[in-house]
Amino acid sequence: MSVLGTVAPIFVIIALGAVLYRTRFVTDAAHAGIDRLTYWVGIPCLLFYETATTPIDLQPALRVTAAVTLTVLACIAAGYVASKVM
């Protein structure tokens, strides 16, 4: 899927909401209620759904973990050597 195919529907929804709000189809009270519903219900539901349905691929995580571990060990060794030299 291309980036445009992913991002375009989001911009269409935002534009539709802006048009409906500017034409006063949606009142200020309804707009505030929709915002609260989206923020407190919709986004957490989407977050949990995406987290639950994401396939787990440990290969990239293992590479990052190995890189961080080696970097930390190299810094510890460098600090030890520097302390002995000074």
C-alpha cells in the first residue's frame, strides 16, 4: 500500500469535518462531544485493536537489543580503561 493510499483517507475525513463545522452543520456542543468521544473512546479502542492484531516479529527487536547491549558494554569498557589511565 502506498503512502498516499494510507494518508489520503485521513485528510478526506479531516476536510469533511472542517467543512461540516464551517457550514454550521455541527454545532459547537456537538463538536465538543464528538471530540471527547473520539479522544476518550475511539483512540484507545484503536490503539488496543492495533496492538492486539499486530504480528510479532522478534528479529528486528533482537538486533536492536544486541546493538544497545554491545554499545553499553563498550561504554563501560571505555570508562574502565579511562579510569585506569587517569
